[in-house]
Amino acid sequence: MQGMLFNLQDWAVHDGAGIRTAVFLKGCPLRCAWCCNPESQRPQPELRHFGARCTQCFGCVAACPHGAATQEGGGPRFDRAVCDACTGHECVDECCDDALTVVGHLAETADVVADVARDAELYRLSGGGVTVTGGEPFSQAPFLLELLRVFRERGIGADIETCGHARSEDMLAAAELVDTFLFDVKVVDPDEHRRCTGAGNERIQKNLRALARHAPGRVIVRLPLIPGYTDSPANVRAVADLAVELGVEEVDIEPYHAMGVAKYHETGKPEPPTIEPPDAGAFAAAASIFLERGLRCELP
């Protein structure tokens, strides 16, 4: 079986217990205003142009057989609709500056498992394993479940980081194969959730409730703390109350960072809203709400 990956990161230490390998699957049903991996959203490969590396040699313009790369305003410009449908990527081959790359590649289950298994001894010594993330890993549910089954057969512990917007039967099937679900709860109010992410949260909350029943003690709620979107005291209290109601014992606070902003331009997407990272006081205020309710709380 094949899946569409856009990254595989060794020595990941913030995606579950111990030393881990993070496997990033492409495709996501949400469009969060603060997304730091916009290249993960579309399920197909897409062209990425690193402007800082480009020396304006325009080899890409000459190489493109579709006329999708043009010289404009002192630099190359790309017709993204044409580029993202391209399978030849002659422009990437011609670029002498490593300024062009294709984000997303097909990988077979056996190859992914082989890459992950190279660090099996590190996982054993540190209590780590593999974390499948994205994007949203359940957007490629058949491939995800196949990966998880093979990891289980190989004795490699697996976690999943998910936004929860998936088919319930897929999530429950995965519950038989993973150690921990790192489950994002961004906004509890359904109208606010739609404003922030472009989708409702009814399915998300349904899945969280089902997992809390089916895999007690193996769900960690994650709150991305995003100023102006998820950081209001009312939302933090609602996340805390939901966790307590469902018997979830730990809530991790995830910081916003602006390191992904450049990726929007590099992949031809509209610029995201300007968001200032939260300060230490915002983290402390959110943590105090969780701790008051008896929840374990991990700060970044």
C-alpha cells in the first residue's frame, strides 16, 4: 500500500513520550487560520519555491513544457493550478539553486516502516516510538491503519496526532493499534470552531467522546494556544470541562509560532492573518485553569 508523505522527522521529542520518529501524512480537512504546515493541507504533491535561495536564473521558465513558469517582476512566477497538476516537474530538475522542490511523495508501507525501524533501539531505551501526524493522518485512513498494523507486528509503539475530523470507525480501529492519541481540541463552541478552522466540530467531539470510552487513559487532549482564536478564558475553561467530563487526565498546551508563515508564499497560498505568539503569562493563565480542575498539564 502507498501513502502520500511530506516529511519524516527523526529525533522528535515533542510528539509523545521518549525519542520518536514523526511520520507526516499529507492532507487535512481543516483550514485553521494559524496552520504552521500549510503544505500539509492538500492531499496532492505541490510545488514549493524558496525565494531566498533563488538567483533568478529562470531555468525553470525555459524548462517548463506547459508555460506555467514565467518571468515576472524580477523573479519567476508560477501558475499553481498547472504546476500542482504536473507530474514531470522539469522545473525542479533544471533549478541549479535548490530553490524548487515538490512537497509530497508516495511511499510504500514497507519503506516507511524500514525508515522508522532503524531507530528501534532508541525507542526501546527511551520509551519512545513513532508518531503519525500530518496534516491529518486519518485523511489517509487505509494507509494509516496498514502502517499501524505493521508497527504493531514489529513491536514499535505508535501514537497518533489527530484533529479528530475523521470517520469514527477508522478511529476506533486505530485504537486497537496505538498507545496514545494526541487529540487536538482547538475550540469547543461550534460556531467559533467553524470560524477558526473552516469546519464544524460535531464529528470531532463525537470521536473524542468515543475514544475516551473505548481507550480510557490513552487520550491526551492538546490545546493549541492561539491569541485571538483559542486563548480566551471561556474557551480554555470549556476545554478543561470537556476533558474532566470525559475522564481525560492530561491536557497539553501547544504554542503558536510564526515559523510556518513563509510557507504560504512558497506554496502559492494566500497570506495568513498576523498572529503574535502568546507570552508566558498566557500559558500560565491557561495552565492554572487546567490544574485547578485536577488535570495534568504539560507546557511547551
